[in-house]
Amino acid sequence: MLAPETASKKASVDHGDGDRLPVVLDETMAALRAADIQFLLIGGVGSCVFGRDRGTRDIDVFVRPESAENALSALAARGFRTKKEYEHWLYKAWKDGVLVDVIFRSSRDILLDQEMLDRARIVTFRGRKVPVAPPEDLVVMKAVAASEDTPRYWYDAIAMIGQTELDWEYLVSRARQRGARRILSLLLFADSVDLVVPPEPIEALFEAVGSRRPA
């Protein structure tokens, strides 16, 4: 289903704290794979393996919109309690006190597409191999979703810039599609706190933003 890539050094995390999240994660992935549903992990797991560990206690799976119903049914068949939280972007499932968010439309209508699947990383999280969305896509998702209520998303994105080697050309291409101004401001902020950001992506996004300004 995925094209594995070599995980970064930051991607190996094993807390060994005995909580139920790793077990429920295994059951979630098994259910989706048995139902032949393409998925990637995003959210706190993505932040942990590519940026900073903020002690995530839930699981965010990203699926195609047309797969969301089947994903929820597959989890229900495994004994998860399920709910359609928001018909246009989010379903939920619970097992053993662990929440699984089934996300099929991220902020600004970001969808799981083939390029994201092709660039997915297979990384180690709490002792198991898991498929995680590309860090560049996670940076874009986090930055465009950041708001007054969720400032941590902004700093999750900053942590990924600081901790993971990024494909800057790909990041710029994704930013142009979903939030050139927001990602430009993110890169300028990262530069202002002395993270290493090459000039090329900043210049490319300045050009992209300028090209959309009225004459």
C-alpha cells in the first residue's frame, strides 16, 4: 500500500509505559488493513516521530473520504465504540479508553492523496512499525490548522522543521496548494528563532504570494 522510506533518527520512540495506546494502535491498524483501507497516521503520532513528543494519548488516522464509512465499520467490527462526529470530516472510535479519530478532510480541504501515500514514512513508534504521513504534509496540516484554540499545532510544525530533514521543494508545492501565506509566515518565524531554513523555499513562497496579489 505504501512506499516505505528510511525513517529519520528522530522517528524511533518507545515509551514502554504500559498504557493501552500501543495495543489499541495495533488493533486499529489491523482492522483497517483487513478491510483494505489505505491510511496514514497524523496528529500526535506524527508530531512525536518527526518533531516533539507531547505525550499523545489518542490516535489520528487519515483516510480517503470514500473510505471513511468502511473504516468506521471495520473498527466497530473489532469491538470499538463508534460515532460520526462531523459528517464532512471526522468520525470517532473508542476502545479501552483510547480515542481514535478517523479524519478524512483536514483543514482547508486537505485530503489523503496518492502523492502523500507514495511519500509516506514507515517509522518506529512505541516498538512497532507504523505508516506516517510525510513530515512536509504534517507541517502544512499543523500550520494551517493552528488557531487561538490550538496554538500547539504551530509549535508542532516548528519542532518538525527543527528536528527532521525536509524536502523543501515538496513542502513548497504543498504550501502553494493549501496555504502559501501561512507556511511563509511559519518559515519566517522558524528563521527568526534560529532554525535552519534555506532561502529558496522562503523566496519561492514570497513569489507565489506576490503572484496572487492584485496589480
